[in-house]
Amino acid sequence: MSNPAPKEFDEIRPYEPSEMKQAFEELLNDRQFSALLKGFVPWLPKRLRNGLLRLAFTGVKTPLDFQLRFMKPVVKYVIRKHTDGCTFDDSELKEGNDTHHEQRYTFLSNHRDIVLDSAFLDVMLNKHDYPTTVEIGIGDNLLIYPWIKRLVRMNKAFTVRRGLTAHEMMRSSQLMSSYIHYAVTQKHENIWIAQREGRAKDSSDHTQDAVLKMLAMGGDVSELNIVPLTISYEYDPCDYLKAQEFQQKRDNPAFKKSKQDDLDNMKTGIFGYKGRVHYHCAKSVNTWLDELRGLPRNEYFAQLSQHIDKEIHHHYRLYPCNYIALDMLEGSLDPKTSAHYTEADVQRFEQYLASQLAKIIIPNKDEAFLRERMLTMYANPVRNYQATL
């Protein structure tokens, strides 16, 4: 077991093994968390509920133990119930690399779901015999109740602070970067981090240079062993919420989502239908990082971003709905794209679009605009993939 983390990381790091038991007790004694549990098993008295959870917690010593005991069954249930299966391809990581399981990685991915991107990855890594899961950065804007903060810290999450001044942001980025380097090199943990702050509302995924610059603050980028990771959803359950937000911002440029909106997004993302889900790991950037040595700083990060984007875009798993959306937007049938779907696929996607659009209830609902926004979300992965060829 690793030594306790340096004190400087106390405000952002996940729980240490020595803190797990107390955090669990505090979670059980939290009134809001108790009310949430009661919703799942209303017939079970609180004393019995807590007793059963304490029993299940026996032998849980680390955040990884907690994930495998409590979170893994929940995530596997979500995969069974709300997807048509989740697949994982790490063949490029294995290529000519006999020790790929012993290494630790920083998985840098496109961002589809606030909660599930890393949760599905954890289950896939465990299924494919990786020795540990990932630590994840989660924005403090989502930690709106004490029980959520406790739960995510038990679940290997470190905190990313949002809404800071420029000076605070610099300090926060430095601290987070130092922590990520510490986690990979000293704690021997994997990291998952999104390629940009927030999800790409139009599903056109591009790495922010600022994310890479932050990662470089704490040490040499090569020691993080960055792996571009592509996440492909057949259907995005939050597509209609993103389209709705596009219209709300168009009609009122000052529009901002509320905390309740964030929670609704989380809930819809977890329990909405996703169709097929696929994860693809590219080779570690270390295999070509030397080619960028000697470039001026900004040019170095711009090139690194572009290379990561190319890897992510090239490994999209594209589905019939992606090709259909592109043809619908272009208003023509391209033999290259129409070969990827049937008339039955078109009917199914039309029905899906109609049912999602029907969920949008806002003043001055602009059907044509909302439909165009949703089609763009599904078409952009094809456009980005085609640009890599």
C-alpha cells in the first residue's frame, strides 16, 4: 500500500484508505443520502438498511475495494439495462508491449457523459484484467451536496475547482497537475481526464491546448503515458437537452444552466437509452512524442492537440444513425454514406428523433432549429472521421 499523499493535496485528492471507514459512516448518517436510499427500498427500515450496507462494507479498505464492491454492480446494471452492450478495444496498447498491463496510463478522451465515461471505463479495465481502475477529475460545480462529494471521493475522484479568478485558476491548475503526476508515478494509479472542460455540445470533439498545458505544469508529459481514448455512443440520451440549451442560448445569450439542470443532465445521462457503446484506446502518445521535441511551447501543444484529435476521430465507432444524420443535413444521398444503413435504419432514426424532440418543452420551440442541432450532433463524428482519411 502506498504512503499517505503529501498534505498539499488534501483539498482535492480522493480518500486515503485510512479515511474510508469514517467517510462511509458519515455517508450513512447523511439525511439526504438516507432519503435517496429509502427511495430504492422504501419497505426496509433505516436501521436494517444501514446494517446491510455496513455488512457489505466489511473488508472494504481502499477506494478500489469500494468501487469493486459497490460501484461495479451498479455500473454493470446500467450497461445491461440502458445500453445494447459496451465493448472495449485495447489492441493498439498491447501491440509490441508485453508489459502493457503493468504500466499506468492517463486516458485522455472525448466526453459523452459526466458520470459514465469513467465508470464504464473502470468496468472495462477490470473485465480486461488491468490491475486497477482510474482516478477521475470531477468539477466541484457538480458536488452540490456533501453526500455527493463524499461518495465521489470514496470512488477515486479528485476535485477540479471551477469558477475561479485567473490567479486562483493558475494555482488550482498547478496543484491538480502536480497531483496527477503524483498519482501516476507514485501511487501507480491510472487517470481519466476529458480532452476539454465540459462536453462538446455538438459532438465535434477537440482537445483544448489548455488541458495539455495544465498536465505539463506538474512535470514531463511523457511520465503521464497519455492514451487518446475514443468513446462512441450510438445514441446520446442528453441530445435533446443539448439541443434545448442551444435554443435557450440563441434566444437569450445570457442563459445559464442551473444546478438542477446539471443534476437533470446527470440523471438523464445515466438512465437514458444509449444503444451500443464502444471504447477504443490508441497507442500512448509517448510512441511519437519525441517528434515534437524542440518546438516552441505553443506550437508543441498545438501539434500535440492535433495529433490526439486525429487519434480520437480516427477511432470513432460509427453507427447507421451517424451516416443517416449526415445525409439528412446535406439533403442528398451520398453512396459512400448510404451504404452504411438501410431503409429500416432510417425509419428507426426518424422515430427516435421525433420522440426526443417531443421531450423539449420551452417557449417559442423552434422545431427546425432543434432538429438541425440534433442532426449535427450525430453527423459530426462522421465528418471528423472522414477528415482523418
